[in-house]
Amino acid sequence: MKEGRVLVTGAAGYIGSHTVVELVNAGYEVVGVDNFSNSSPDMLKGIERITGKRIPFMELDCSDRTQFAKVFEQYPDITASIHFAACKAVGESVRQPLKYFENNLSSLLHLIELSVEDSRRRGIVFSSSCTVYGEPDPENLPVREDAPVKPATSPYGRTKQMNEEILRDCVNAYPSLNVIALRYFNPIGAHPSALIGEMPLGVPQNLVPYITQTAAGIRKELKIFGNDYPTPDGTCIRDYIYVCDLAKAHVAAVAKVLEDGNNDRFDIFNLGTGTGLSVLELVNHFIKATGVNLPYSFGPRREGDIVKVWADPAKANKELGWKADTPVDDVLRSAWAWEKKVRGIE
Ligand code: NAD
Ligand code: WQD
């Protein structure tokens, strides 16, 4: 067992739940918190079935400082936190920016305040996003961490940029604090057990949940948003990363923020595969990997979509000793297995 305890905010969420599993597998004591605003307690049962362990957990809202403080009172041995808790729907953030500024800023401010109160709580691993790069200039592809951060295209994206800046300033001001911001590209897939996975509320906005719901017959067909982009097949290109690979990077990041003598006290890592796939390529991988019929057609472009972005993950490969290496067909099969499990399809 490792020294100290890792607090995971948003532990019942998509990436948080997979990360709790990997932390427990790696021998960390954890405590999870979540307010279930975008998740269900069932996810905690899934984690417990996978790990065979009871997971310490508190239902609370990180944007309420008094509530949030309770986890630190109850678990004084917390030495590092992974901060997933946030609102994440890009479209909703345009319609309700205040909800995003309120939750995503206040939750992080409270975590920092509560962390710097006690010098043992020295590490924060923060969920950032490739959205901070906006549409990268072609000469910056694949995107490295030092590529320019462009003005955000949504209030959600702006919260991630602001969160990173807040963390950078606080590291300068509070010597006990060590921070790693992880910029995720497009996380997809589910745990191989099919006991945890992505659970979007309502109509999915993201590609893979839309694909699996269409394959399950819940949606009539997948609309591919635009086939007239300046890419080889006309559809947009992204870097799709397996959620279990992503989760493992958090274990490496926790070890790094807890390292003695770590001089890069605010550090940023891209988490991606390094390979871009077009929407059409991903759809064809899904059909090939699962053998399932997937009705799709081309529709107009979606407003705000960027044409192409994929990561240069070399820094994370080298400094975190981590690599996303699960083949995309396996990843898509895991997403389909999860969808079938949720829908009770044989
Ligand atoms: P998710 O919505 O599944 O998980 C977030 C969890 O946080 C949910 O369980 C939600 O109930 C909880 N939560 C939200 N606000 C809270 C609060 N105030 N107090 C307590 N709990 C709260 O999302 P996810 O996909 O797992 O994303 C996790 C993090 O990664 C987010 O910060 C998100 O912005 C970031 N991220 C996600 C993606 C992606 O495509 N999924 C990409 C880049 C970055
Ligand atoms: C992927 C591709 C769509 C749905 C979003 C956030 C980003 C980050 C990751 C949090 C695009 C196309 C999609 C559909 C389609 N999240 N598509 N039909 O937009 O790359 O990134 O999630 O930080 O900030 O913006 O992901 O899954 O929505 O789309 O053709 O029904 O699939 O146009 O090219 P995106 P996505």
C-alpha cells in the first residue's frame, strides 16, 4: 500500500470511475466524492465489483466549500487529489455560461484552498482538455504542450484555460503545491468488464456514444457532421484515446506530483495516442471490430467543430513513462460491450 490517500473528485463520472479502478489496482488508498449531477451511484457499485474492495466515498458538492471541507476532515491522510468534478457539455456552456463559471471555477478554487491549508496535501492532478488549443495551426500538428493556447471557442473551454492559469499562479504563491494539468484528447471506450463506462444523459453529443446507441437501435442513424472538410476523406480528424489508458496516466501523474524534489511544480501533459483518425475511419473501425450494422449519413457541419487535432504525446511517454497503446478496434469493442450491457442486449 502506498503512503497517503488520493482524493478523486467526480469519482462516479466516466473518467473518474476508471481512474479509481487503476489507482486501487496500483495500491493507492483513495476516497471518492461526487454530487451525482452527471452520474449515478451504480458506477460506484461497478468499481467495487471490479476491484473487490469497498471504496470510501462521500456524496458532496465541491462548489460548496463547507461540504467539500468535510472530506478533508474525515480523511486527514489525503496527500494528493485528482480533480475531475466539472460540468463538461460544450453546447450547454454556451447557453448557460454562468453554470460553467460557477461550478468549474469555484470547485477548483475550493480544492486549492483546502489543499494549501495543510502542507501534506501537496499534489493536484487536474483534468484539462485539448480544447485549450482550439484549431491548431497546421505546422503545430501533432500538437505539443508548448503550442499556443488560442482564445476559447466556448465558456467550457474558457473554464479549462482559466483553471490552468489559476493553478499556475497558485503554484507560484504556495510552495507546498505541486500540480500536473493533463490535457485529454478524445476519451472513448469502457472498462473490459463492462461494469463501468460512459453514461450520457439524453441524446449523446459525442461521437462514440452516438455510434453505440445507433448500433443498439436507440438512434435511427448516425449523422456525420460534414464531409467537405479539408481532410483526406472530408470528415474531421481527432485523437481518440482509450479511457483505461487515460486512467493509467493519472496513476503515473499522482506518483509524479508526490515525488520529492520534483522541480516542475506546474507541469502540463498531453494525453493522446499520437494518431489522428477521421470520423469515417472511426465508423469503419467500429463496423469491422463489432460486425454490427451502423446506419449513417452525412449531414451539415456542426458549428464550432475544429477540422483536425491530434496529440504529440512524447512528453507524457517520456516523463510519465506512459503510453496509450490499446488498439482502437479493442477500444470500440469495449464501448459496444458496455452499451449492450446497459441495454440488456445479448
Ligand atoms: P463526467 O461528467 O462523467 O464526470 C464528472 C463527474 O463530476 C460527474 O460524476 C459529476 O456528477 C461530478 N461533478 C460535477 N460537478 C460536481 C461538483 N460540483 N461536486 C461534485 N461532483 C461534481 O465527465 P468525464 O468525461 O468523466 O470528465 C471528467 C473531467 O475530464 C471533467 O473535468 C472534464 O471537463 C474533463 N475532460 C473530459 C473529456 C471528455 O471528453 N470526457 C475531455 C477532456 C477533459
Ligand atoms: C468528434 C467528431 C464531430 C457526433 C469534445 C469537446 C472537447 C473534449 C472532447 C472535453 C467531431 C463528429 C460527433 C455526431 C459526428 N471534451 N460527430 N456526429 O467535439 O472533438 O470534442 O469532446 O474537454 O472539448 O468539444 O468530440 O465526440 O463531440 O466529436 O459526426 O453525432 O465526431 O463533428 O468531428 P469533440 P465529439
